[in-house]
Amino acid sequence: MGRGIVYMLIAAFAFAWMNLLAKYLDAFHPLQVVFFRAFGTFIFIFPYMIYKRVSIKGTNVFWLSLRGVLSFISLALFFMVIQRIPLGSAVALRYTAPIFSVVFAYFFLKEKVKTWQWVAFIISLIGAFVMKGVDFRIDTLSFVLILLSSLLVGGVFTIVRYLGSREHYLTIINYFMVFSIVGSLFFVQHWRMPIGQEWWWVCSIGVLGLVGQVFLTRAFQLADTSTVAPIKYMELVYALLFGFFLFGESYGVWPVIGMCLVVLGMLLNVWIKQR
């Protein structure tokens, strides 16, 4: 149990740094940053899959491919918004993704949803709109894009849940990396070559994504969801600290209340599901 908590803290820290670098690399096109993120993970995962003889193609090609496409678009939208609005706001708004995943699971996987779960989701949505209404740095386009990104993540969660016992987790992750690499190449005309220290940052973003993914998976393997899932929200705390100290981002009382409502709704959902 203790190792699971430590692993989730490491995962949240790694993802927070990955998001920080995505914002720091605002001189690059967002789709080029997606390429850095995906390729940096792919070069580690793919050889390991071959060594361990993990299936590259898998058996559910359609659903694996759909997962890859949705994940690519969602990540691209997220990186676009990170470069437009405060880091903490982008991370907090993307935490609405579990709302959509439960809705998709209700309609497509026929999973039962308790009444109090709907209440929890309404609380989170209210928090999201409070953030939009009181923080004028969150423009309408960015708000729509980040909610669309969350919607797509919700679809990804549902597909991964469906594929969970049918495919190796590395096969699922690899599809995400491959589709992100290929999709980002369509925007190569907007790319530029990194110079100097930028090479460290573009290489690090993929490695941090890999570290976060591995420790996240191990955390859920070693501890109950109700124990480790709430710790994932430390990523928001890291994002707020990074934004404040590195980008001079600050928040008033109402934006913080909005963030708290988003997180409260998601934590309430986890607690209800475990009960």
C-alpha cells in the first residue's frame, strides 16, 4: 500500500513536469511538442515490447486505433490550451474527464451509475464554469478546447476499460504513441529545429511522460483505487506551484474555489464508487 502511494506521487510529479515543459516550449508548435512527447516514450517502449514479445498489432485493431486517434487529438488540444492559459487552470479543467468517461461507460458499457455520482459530476462542472466565469485569462476558445480534450479523454478511459483484459497495456500505450507521432507529422511545416538547451527540454518531455505512465500503472497495481486515485490530484498542486514560481501566475479566491469544486466532485466520485 505504501509503495502504491509513493508511486502515484512520483507519477503525478512526472506528469506535472511534463505539463510544465509543454508550456515552457511555447516557442514550438503544439503538435511538435506532441511529437516530442510521443517519440520520447516510443523509443523506450517499442524495443522493450519486441524484447518481451508483446504483441505490436494486438487483436482489437479498431478499438486500439480509435484509442490512439482520440488520445492524439486530446493531447494536442491540451498542449494548445496549456500555451494559451495559466497552467493550473488548464490542468484543473482537464480533470473533468472522468465525468465524460462515466457517461460513456453508462451508455456503451452499460455500467451502473449511482445518483450521487451524477451529483459529484455536477459539482465538478459547476467548478469548471466558475473558473471560466471569474478568470478572464481563460478565453472562450481555450475553455471549449480544454473541455473537448476532456471529453476525448473520457472516451479514451472507456475504451481502455473495455480493452483492459483483452490487450496488453503496453500495446494500448504504443498505439497512442504511434498515432501521435504520425498525426503530428502532418504539421511538420510549422516545426523548427531545437537549439542549445532546448534539446534537453524536448528530450525530457517524452521521458517524463514515460515515467509518469509507468509509475501510474504500478500504483494502481499495488494499491486500491480509492487510496491512490486521489493522490493523482497532487498534479494540480504541483501545477499551481510551478505556475506561480516560474510563470508568475496567481489566482484570486473564486478561481481557487472553482478548482476546489472540480477536484471535490472527482474525489466524491471515487469515494462513492468504492463504497
